[in-house]
Amino acid sequence: MATKHIPIDQLILGMYLVGMDIPWYRTPFLSHKFTVMDLDTIQLMKRHGIQVVTIDTSKGLDVPSSPSPAGPESLEHDAQPEPSRLKSPSLANTTASGGIATPDASQPPSVIYAQAQEAMERIFTDLERGIPPSPGATKAIVSTILEHVLSDHAAMATQLAVQKIKQFDRSLTTHALDTCILSLIVALESGLDQPTQELVGMGALLHDTGYVRLPRNLVRKRDECTGQDKTLLEQHCKLGVTVLTEQPGMPEDVLRIVKEHHERSNGSGFPSALHHDQTSQLAQIVGIVDFYDSMVSRRGTRPSMLPHDAVRQLFLAGERGHFEKALVELMIRSIGVYPVGSLVRLNTGEQAVVVGVNPHQRLKPLVKITTDPQGGSYPTPIEVDLAVPSADHTVRSVLRVLDPTRERVNIGIHLDNSDLRAA
């Protein structure tokens, strides 16, 4: 990397930024690593007090050798930036930590997930220090994720399944990120416009913000709490709104999601026992996703539920009136009866891993067949769309769901992007 510290007045279009002289959360840019593409970006940086930036001349333009259009006085000033600014800890820390990258369609979902997770960890770290996230920083994360959901939501769903397998205990940050990704998938399926999808994503990212104001040991065992401890935990919805309103400009729709995501259609939820017609539609989407993700995530001593079993619990929750049946239907259409990552036995006796969902034929997912009817492993797994007749006219269907732990199957190794041979 060929880095160079330059004054903001020397910044021109085509330069590649890798750092700024103030912390990321004080700027409207979640990433401090991007190519400068327009003059508005430079003006925005100046308005936020950025005086010195770091550029990478191996990825973008260098400072021109010819005199700048601003005149010799400006050039003389630019050529000798204030040393104290260049050596500031803020610049060093920002450059080292970087941020979530500018959306790039060539980046795999694993990279996007890792970058978003890093950004979320910084947000929650700042929350614990009393610094609420800016609307701009939150929206930047959501916009990056949304672009990839729009591009290939199946790939993002697969990445969620992989992460759940890799990480033994899901933290608040990973739960927030997973809820955001899945909420965006459901919002897309529901036909909401893009600005509204972004509001859903922002609310999902921040829905558990209030937990930072509660004792950590209580939050860790929240699924086992009863009595007064449970009552205290239920205040996290209102606490979240209190925290987020300390930062001006947070959209009202986002605040309603944070406050209402535990409300239930029949009035059995908290903190205000609201009914369906009293709660935000966006909060209902995040609420049902939060409910599902909590079931399929490991927390402390509580094991995760098989995705198919969690779908069954979703259906039952709809029957009990906790969620509107139309929303349950929408959720199941989004994730499938057999969600990505499910291990299944086919009617042929073959064993397969679900790697994709057919929204209009939920009982016929896209699968990767890993073993033959006798239990022997296929040298190369076979990818089959159960909704499409196979070349050899074999009619395959899901017979039952299997428990990967009992079958001693590592689902993760079958959810990569390796080449498959067609059935």
C-alpha cells in the first residue's frame, strides 16, 4: 500500500481514501476507504471538519505535480500540512480500523458479512461508551447489505446459515446483523419500496439497542429469566428508544421498530400490549424475524432449534394469534418450509442439504445431494432443483428433516460455492 497524508484541499476526484483525521462515527461515512467520485463528497467532508485525509496512490490518483487551480497560495498551504494533524491518534486509529467497504458487487457474501459484523461491533462498543450511532452510519451499513440482498438474496441467506454453524454463541451484534439481513429479505418479498426497506433494515440493526443499558449478566441469560428479571429485560424496547433519541435525526419509523418489535397481534406482547392495528407494519416484520432468529440461534446453554422446527413454531405462533397469518405466510415464503442449511432425507433415500428456496414452491427447495440411497458419499455433490424435472426423469421430494448433529454431518462444508455437477 502506497499511502500519503494530504490536506483536504488537495483531494481530487479519482483518489482512493484509506483514512480521515476524525473518528468514523463523527462523519457521515461508515467507510473511510473508497474512491472519491464526486465533488459533493469532498464538500461534505469539509463541512464535517475533516482537514487531513490518507490516500492510497496504488489504488487511485496521486497529488498532481502541476499547480492546483486554487492558486499558489493554496498550493503552498497544501504542501505543508500541519504536522500535529498528521500524527493525530484519530487518524492512526481510523486508518487501521477502516470500516465496512463501499458496496462492490464482486465481493462475496462472506466478505460483506464480515465487514458488516465489524461495523456492528463498533456501533455496540460505542453504545456502551454512551455514543449512539448516527442515522447516516446505520443507513450506510443497511445500504451495503441491501445492495447484496437485491443482487442475490439466496447467497446472503446461505451466508447466514454458515455463520450460525460457525459461531457457537450468538452475540447481540451478530443477532442484530442476522435479523437485519433476514428482515431485508422479507421486506423485499413483501414488495416494499427501497426507502422503506432501508428503514426496516435500520430498525432491525438497532432493535436490541436498549440491552446496552442493562446488566450484561442479565442480558446473557435473558432466555431463562423470570419474574422481576424478565420485567426488567422487557424494558429494553423503551430504553432503546431513549438511547437512540440522544442522536438527532433517527427516523420515527426506526424508533417505532425498536419500541414495538416485541408487541404481538393479539396484545400479548410487551412493553405496551399493543394489538395488530396499533403497531407499525415494519415493526411487525422485524418482530417475526427476531422471533425466528432467536429460535435458530444458540444462546448460552440453550441449543439452537432446527430451522424446519422453527418454521413450525412460526406457523403455530400465527395460529395462536401472536402474528398475523398473512405475515407468517410471507415469512415462510421468504425462508421456505425447509430453510437454507436444513439437512433432509429424500424419497429416493439420498441425503441432501438445502441450499436454496423456491418462493412459489416452498416444499421443493434447491438441494445439494451428498449421499446415495445406500449412504455412500457422492464424489461430487449433485445440485438439484426439486421443482424442476431432472434429466433422468427421477422425481425427488423431501421425505423428512434430519438432525445434522445426530447424523454427524458438517452442514457448513456443503454451503460453499464450489462447483457442482448437474443432476
